[in-house]
Amino acid sequence: MSLDKKKFQWQKEKTPLDVRQYLANVPTASLVEELETREAVSTIYAEPYQDVKYSVNGPATVLIVTD
């Protein structure tokens, strides 16, 4: 899968600097907990040493968080 870096960069530039600075200090676990509450977010868990296969029919963004 290729990342549309131009699209990502545009979105990043539109985010106010103070918000990005604040979010940079928020623990990853807290960010993930908040994202999990959103309507358009699905969560798949993989236990330690467990292989999980998942397929997506996009458009989608897949985040792999190992924190």
C-alpha cells in the first residue's frame, strides 16, 4: 500500500500548531482509547505472539500500534 504523502502533508499543515504540540505530549495509549470510541473506527486486537490477518476494502487507513 502506498501512502499519499502530499495529502497527509496538506492535512498536517492545516492542523493548528498548538494542537499538534499538545497531541505530541499525549500518551499513545490515550490517543488509541479516544480513537476507539469513534463511530468510523474498528479495533482488532492481537495478543502477544498471536498472528492476526485482516483485510480492508478501502479507502482506509490502517494503524498498527504496538505500545
